[in-house]
Amino acid sequence: MSAVAAFAGRSLRTAVRLFVRLYYPRIEVAGREHIPRSGPILLVANHANSLIDPVMIGIAAQRPVRFLAKAPLFDVPVLGPTMRALGMLPAFRGMDDPSQIKRNLDTLTAGAEYMVKGDAVGLFPEGKSHDSLKIEMIRSGAARMALQAVKYGAADLQIVPLGINYERKERFQSAVWIRVGEPVHANQVIAEHGDQERRALRGLTQEIERRLKEVVIHLAQGDWAPFLDYLEVIFPPPSNENGGSIAALRQRKRVADAMNHFLATDPSRAESLAGALDRHCQRLAGVGLQMDSPIVRFSGWRLWWRMAWTGLSLAFGVVPVLLATVHHLIPFLVVRGLSWKFQAPGKATTSLTRLSLGLPIYAVWYVWVWFWISARAGTGLAWIWVLAMPFAGVFALSYWRRACEVALLWWREIRLILSGADLETFRQDQAALCGQLRELAEEYRRVCPRPESAASAGGASG
């Protein structure tokens, strides 16, 4: 690779990572020490967020990574040449074009040759991006590439699993927790199976799947995802664990692991409690409430104090919020309107679509506003305005989200009080259910104790 091409690749990677950090400002990487800074490695990760996931791996790896991506993307104007400039390789999937599957042999060979040279290669062994809160079926491509690289002479090839865990992948300003797991030493695993290539291939694939499940928020039964949401209300992050949204992601992982444990060891008990939890939540939903609704969790002065404090906190800052809303309303509506036409079904491409559309649209809008203010009030005020508005816009977005939630909740709570429903029954049922679940949680803690500190679970920020 020429010096010019290498410089262009580094510049493009830096720019892409900067843009992604605008959408996800809080990215924490745990276990980065498991990624060698040099030498051949194969990085394997879950695939929840389309082309954002390769960027997350690059942020975690802190070294150039060559990725496999589905072949049709290389035919997209602008995107295709950009992917080639970044050294990405086409993966030919049966769901895209069955006649092209044999070309994957060339792709696997190219990836193996890169690793022999000491490069890092990234691959998503699930084969597709998805919204499921679980690891989908792991395909054998990663193991085949590793096997081929070892054959070609790659020494001490490490397969490093990464779990990319999003707070809300479709939501602007949400958090990302990347967990890097213990690497699989491919040469060692292959040597253990001798000349039995099929067994080595199967063994590597199974080990990749097992280690990915350790670092991802994974539910053995994907249809139990609603119960995870319920349990997060009952078991928030410990008060002594710092980290905000990242702490909540770590807690979500612990709760998911506990669910998997009881589903495997005591399924009848787990299903019985899940049924009771579901019935309670359905009854609450019937009156427009959820488990975390203050009117269910609190009573008396504590309830009214929380409502008053929430109202006062929303009243604070309403003027800058209104100014920021007026400033951003037109580009916001344009981006949201266009994104529905371009993004694929589900949430896997939401952030990518909004980011790729939003950057140019907001940039043009800010330039126009600068010229408009400058012509009427001078360049000084124009600069103050356009420099302040990004911060005010972020605050306004979270403000309106919170205000809508509070207004809807208050309406439902007041309507419930006026209807004369038996609130005390809801509260008692929830308290009894929470007691049973906490007993189960205590039992899980005895069997699977937590790390001694949150730092051991969290790691370093990216």
C-alpha cells in the first residue's frame, strides 16, 4: 500500500469515527488489553447496528482493521468506493445472490493472507445485522478463515470476541459498552485436533459462539426480552456503581445472565415467576401504567414530592429549549421524513441512516442560519448563535423526550386516581412479586458472585 493510500485510509477512518462519536458520545471499552497492538488477529463481534458496528470495532481495536461486508454494499455509489478505500472485503451471501456464494472462497483467502501479513481482520459471524437480543446462529466463515490463515503460516493467530452492547442503538446520544473477551488461540485449538480439519472447524466455531455469548447482552430465549425490561426496573444498577448509562448496560448484562441461569437450571420456577410478572404488567398496562410508574412504587408525600420536583426540573431551562427547538425544527423534520424512506425495516440501520442524512442537512442549515443572522445582526451574534445551538439542541432533544413521557404519565396517573381504581392492590401485588424476584436474585449472587468492583466489569473509556 502506498503512503498516500495509507494516509487517505487513516484520515477516512478518523473522520468516520468522529462522526459516529457525535451520535454515540459515550463509548466505553472493557478488556481492551485483550487486543494485541500488532500481529495477526481476527476480531469477531455481534452485529446489531449495520455499518456502525465496524466503526465500533475500530474504536476498540485502535489499529487498522479490514472488514468483511455484504457484497451488494460495494455497488452503492460513494459507499462502495469508501469501503474499498478502507480495505474492506466483499462477503457473498446466499440471501443476496445464491449464484455468487462460491466467490466467498476468494474472500476467505484474501482475509487469511492479510492475517499472515500480520494485519487485523474483522468479521461478523452471525452473517447479518439484526434486532434480536441474542446471538443468532454462528456461521463457520470465521473459523474457516482462521484455519486457512494458520495453514498459510500465521503464527499465534488470536480470535478476539467483542460484544457491542447499545443502550438504545436507534437513539441519538445513547451509550455503547464494548466488551472484549478472552482471545481464542487458533493455532492451539487446531493443533489439538491434529489432521481432523472438520472437527477443528467445528471446535473453533463453537468456541467463538461461546465466547461471544459471554461478552454480549444475550438471552438464551430471545422472546424473553420483555421480561428483561421488567426486571431492569426491579434491579437498577447498585447505588455505589458509577457510570450512568454504562452502569445500566452492565446491570442489564447481569440480569440477562441470571435469566439464562434459571432458564437452564430451574425452568419451571423461572417460567412460573415470568408468568406472574407478565400478568401483573398486563394489568398495569390496562390502566396505562408500568412497573416503574411512581404512583405504583410510591404513595403519600413521597409521590407528590416526586411529581412536584419533576415539574420544577422541567420548568428550568424552558427558554433555551424553545429557542433550540425553533432553530432545529426544520432540519429535524427533514431528516426524520427522509430517513423513513431510506432505512431498512427494523432498528439496525436507523442510526446509520440518520447520521448519514443528518450531517449534510444540518451543516447546510447551520451555514444558512449564520448568513441570515449575520446579515441582520452582525457576524459576532451569528457566531455566538451557531456555536451555542448544538449544545442547546442536544439538551432540547432530551428535554422534549422527558417532557412527553412525564405529561403522558401524569395524565394516566390522574385519570387512575379519579377512576377510583384500587391502587393499593397494584402496590401490594408488585411488592410481593418483587420480594420473590429478589430472593431469586440473592440465590443467583451466591452461585455466581459479582466481580469485586465495578471497574473490573467496566474497563476503560473509548
